[in-house]
Amino acid sequence: MSRRSKSGIVNVRMVITEEKILSNIDKVQKLINPKSKKQIVQFEDDTYFKDLIESIKAYLIEYPKKKNFPVSVYKAAYELVEFATNQFEENTKKVEELIRQREENIALAGQLKDLIEAVENKTDDWKDRISEAEEEGKFSEDVIDTLKLVGKDKTRKSQNYQDAIKLLNARVNNLESNLHIEIDMERIEDRSKALSYIGIEVAEALKVIPKPVDLGTAVSEAEKVQEEVKIEEISEAQEAEKIEEKKVEKVVEAPKEKVAEKKRMYVVIIHSFFILNNIFIFVSMKIYIQNS
């Protein structure tokens, strides 16, 4: 990233400010780079990141002579928005995949519960059902072996039997809770909030600056986008997400299984709104890049 201004500004103070903004843009780029060691952890509490963005936004908006705006800063800010847009798209895909994974795990938990019940009650077809599950490869070898152990036990009092039941129930709980997936989703969603913040704040600020005539091929052409999505729609999607989150907090207590089912339903709704919100912001950033 070049640190030399092409704008013709000779004011020493402005040159220093230009260098500072370029440095801030570089810091933001590192914070949102998935390969970087130092990344956004909790967007809402990350005042350092927000301060960097605000400094960039203020420079873009308050620069006195927009026609003489430094090409180096314009190029760096534009590339930051473009990079954030691409990362935003990747994050949305990751969240969608994690949601699918979570639903598959919940379905597997239900199947495993049925198998546990079958081997505990020694149903006529318990051996066939275990063999079928083994052939389908839905469960690991240790789970299949444990199910067989439970099915073959005649006393239900041995230590091996008790340990086997505990192991199987723990596996069911892990599949239902999806703790590792929820943690991954929270991290990705937090990074996406930071990326959307760049898209809204920096991309909007760039609109008030004329595109430098000598920018050349430094800015790559964006893909054509068929829909137009305004920033107001993004705000509406974010507000809808907040409303759904409040609904989760107000869920009335019900029998354990119903509460778990309702919780899963609301979580899916919230993440669906998150994905929809991501699409709105992603398309808005793409439209900006295309029109620049």
C-alpha cells in the first residue's frame, strides 16, 4: 500500500494526516483478515476498531477539497470496502453451512435416542437397526459398539452397562447442544458485524468523493448485481433481528422438550434474519463497488 500522496497537497499537516489515515486503513485490514493473528473478537466492545473506522470516515467526509482528495487514500479505502465485501460473503456462506450442520446433528440426536430406547428395551429388531445404522455410517464405531454392549447386557446392573448408558446420553446431549457450532457461529457473526460496519460507514463516506481520474486499473470491476438494496433496508433487517432476539428472552416456561424445540426454532429464525441482513449489506456494498 503506497504511502505517497498523488493529490498535489503540499500542506505538511495534511500529508501527516494522510499518512495516519493510510496507517489506520492498514490496521483495519489486518483486523478483518482471517489469516491475521489479531482479529475482531467482540465487535460491540471493540472501541479500538470503531475508533479506527470513525477516523477514516471523518477524514473522507471532512476533507476540504474533494476534487483534490489524495488518490492513495481513496484507493486504500476502496480496496478496504472491496475486501470487506468479499469476506462478508464468505462469512455468510460459513454461517449457512454451520446452520445445516447443526440441524443435521439435532436430527442425529433424535435417531440415537430411538436406538438407545430400542437396545434398552430389547425390541425384536434392535440388532437389525444397529446393523443398519452401522452400514449408513451415521455414528462412529465407538457409539455402535456401545449400543451393541447395551443390547447384549442381560442384567442392566453391571458397571459396563451403566457407563455405556452414560456415554450414549452424553453423545445425545452433545449433538443436541451443538456447543462448538454455536461458538463458531457467534465468532463469525461478530466478524460479520464488523465487516458490515465498514460497508455502511466507509462505503457511504466514499460516495461524497469524486472518483480520481488517474485511479486507472487499481480498482477492480465488480460483478453486476441485479437488485438494488438501500441502507434503509439494512436497518430494517437489523431491527427485525433485534425483535426476534427479544422474543427469545420472553419465551414462557413450558415442558422441557417443548422449551428446547421452541428455542431451536427461535435460534433458526434469528440466524435466518442474520443471513438475510448479511445479503442486504453484501448487495449494497456490491452496488457501491459497481457504481464507482
